[in-house]
Amino acid sequence: MKPLFRLMMIFATALLFVSLIGCGADDDEDVVDDKDDDTAEVMLDFVDTTWQVATINGVTFEQLFTSAEPEPGDPVFETEFMLGANNWVFNDDGTFTGALEFIVTEKYPEPVSSMKQEITIASEGTYTTEASTLTIATHDLSIDVVVTLEPKEVWEQQIVGITVEEFEMNLAAETKEGFSPTATGALFKAGTTYTWSVDGDSLMLTGAIQKLVLKKASE
């Protein structure tokens, strides 16, 4: 059996929350002075509100992790995805916090076995805004990854020179590295700039590479 690091690979390939090369704030004073009352009202809807990521370039989290085609030579397997926490708040004082929890389980038919990865991410940082842009100034992540391989006896027959428990720890470390603040797929990487807009219950963050749509969380 060949363990697949598809979670990390798909995340990086899709460039989820990748460092976007957006347009910075315009130096022209007229742009700054263009903040009218309508913009102020939009900002009231934007800040101090709990948002949930709905789609990335029109794709949901579940589709992102379950719809990718296997690489040539990879075994056929079933992928299950379960999303837990998904909450992001941009505070009025220029700080933001986020929480993301999900489980990805790969189920292999021959031999019958599975690899479950449980990822928990706590996020906090600072941001600045202009008339139509939002820039992530700083960002700190706390990442926890737990990998579980079942049944143990099946995996013991597939690996050499290492215990299943050690292998689980190594896989967890590899996945965790894929979500580090310096990784390509890091969430809201420091220095990224988005063009933002609010439409009803939706917050759009658009960059040169991707468009994120966040929805207001149900109260």
C-alpha cells in the first residue's frame, strides 16, 4: 500500500488561501478620500461578524478534498470528508481570529484499511483595509494534526523499519508542515492582499489567482 499525501497535495495544488499578489493601496489621496457613507455601512457588516468559508474558486471544501482524480499508479480508494469548525472574525480593532477543523479519511479496498487525518487550526493576526482592499499584516497559526491508521496489523505488513505509531507521527508532521505559516497553502498568509466586497450575507475576497466566498454564520 502506498500512503497518499493527497490532503497536503490537493491543498497546495488548489492554492487554498495562497499568498495572493493583489493590488496594494493606491497612493493617490483621492482614493482614501473616496470612503463615503455607503462604504462605512458596508464595513459595519464586514467587521465583528462571524464568517464561514463557503467556496474557493467556486469549489466547496468537500469537493476540494474528494473530487481530485488519483495520480497514475495510485490505488483506487474512497475519500470521506467531514468539516467541523469553520469560523472567521475580522474585528473592529484590526485583528482577526479563525478556527478550522476537518477530518479526511482515505479508505483502501485492497487490503482493506484506512488513513484518517484530523486537522485543527487556530488562527489569529492583524489586517488593514483601504477603500476596496484588505491586506493581511501578521498571522500566527496553531496547528494540530492526528493521523490514525487502521487496522494496525495491515499497516504493519506494509511498512518496514518503523512502527505504525511512528509512521502515524511522521505522516502527521508532514501534513502539519503543509499548513505552516510559510507554506504555499497557508491560510491568510501575511502580506497577502485581497479586493473585498460584501453582498448581503456574503463576503467576497478576490485576488489575482482565486476568489474566496464567505457566508455569515448562522446565529
